[in-house]
Amino acid sequence: YDRLRSDFLGKPQESGEAQPFHATRALMQADDFAREAFGAGHISAYSDPDGVYRHLITLIKVDDGYLPTLGLAMFLDAVHVGLDELVVEWGRRILVPAAKGSLLKADVVIPIDRQGRTFVPFARVWNEGFQKVEAHALLQFFADEDLRGNLLDLFEDSYVLIGDVSTGTSDLGQTPLETNVPLSV
């Protein structure tokens, strides 16, 4: 928790009437993973009143700072923009500036509501249009030097998330496209 507060929270520039979600508790990864982590982001899911997940909470308030969603944290790391450089106009947008030193050619605008939620335009159903590899297969590929190169073919120029989506997990929900979809991956 100390590293979360010291290394992964940010204070973007804010304006407008904010009603952000506040963290009341946190489940962290194991210490071995936490020590090696390059960054961090939350995976909190919050459905619309009808139980369908259409929005993503972009920022969660923790103490006097914010923790971005895992996807936003990964994007910011990839384009070399710090969380403190964001401009949050509550009820309107998050502006990711194409500042000097970033890899962006133009500012990126993420529309948000007063709670910092953005609409997710689900484009595909789960497991279509992206590569999925079972954990046991991933370990087999990695253990065999002759097969290890295949991992590069599968994942080069991609973001790779490792998560538990096994049968019986409780992290499933309904999107506009289908039911029982893994939510945190």
C-alpha cells in the first residue's frame, strides 16, 4: 500500500464539479509481483443500474490522489505521459496532452461524466479478434526454447494482460454484446 500511495497515485489538473468514485478498500497483488511492477491501475467494475456494463471508471480517488484504470495506466506508460499531466474536466473530458517528450502527435480526449466514467463501445464479443492463450500453454511455450519465439509472433506490438477467467470465477458480467464476460481482463 505504501508503494501504491508513493509511486502510482497522481494528481491531474482538475476543473468542474467532480463526483469521483472513492476507494474504500484495495486488494493488491502478491508482494513479489508488486515489487517488480512497472505501474499499477485499478480493475474496478461498476455496472449501469440495469446490471449491464457499458461504462468504465477511468479514475478512482485514493486519499488525495487518483489511481487510473489499468487500461489508462498502460496507455499513459506507452505514450510517456504522466498521470499528473492529465487535465480532467469533470463531466466533460480527460485530456491526455501531446506534450514534449510524449509519443503522441495530437492530444487524446476521453469523454467522461462527473464520476469519471467513460462509455465503452464494445466492438467484439469475448475472445474474437484478439489472441487468447491458456496459462498452461503459455508456460509450455516459454519453457521450450524452440517454441519461445512463437510467443513473439503471438504478442508482438500488443498489450498482454494475464488474468484468471477460469470457470467458476465470480468476475463475470453482462455487456451490451453478451452475458458472462470476464470483466477485469
